[in-house]
Amino acid sequence: MLRLNFLLLVSVMLSALYLVQTQYESRRLFTDLHRATNESRNLETEYQRLQVELRAQSSPSRIESLAVAQGLQGASPAITHYVRDTQQAGGVQ
């Protein structure tokens, strides 16, 4: 009977330790999930901010004002240079 009681005590102690370890692991995983969710939200916000900035940087009015400020002019037939292909149309020499 003493052996049975000792065996039951050991099994209860081991199951209690396993339960504590499992709860700890569960809490750690929940914390990691919460951190990953927050990071995902932050990255999504940053992505949206960068998309807005990209649209602002590539707006036609901004590009036109930069071109005027740098002295660029629109393409016209008078200043267009055409490049001719020096290779034969049938293949590469």
C-alpha cells in the first residue's frame, strides 16, 4: 500500500509540474502572438503611409514643378534624337 501511495504522490506531483509548465508555455505563446499582431499592425500602418507618400511623390503636379525648377522641357520633334538599330533585321551579327 505504501508503494501505491508513493507512486500516486509522484504521479500527482509530475502532473502538477506538467500543468504549470504547460500554462507557462501557453502564456508565453499568447504574449508572442500579441507582440506579432502589434508588429503586423505597425507594419501595415507603415506600408499605408509609404503608399500615400509614393502617391504624393509621383503626382503629376509635383513632377511638373520639379521639371520646371530643373529647367527641363517637354519633348518635341525639334529636339528628339532617334536611335537606329545597326543590326540586320534577320538576326544578330
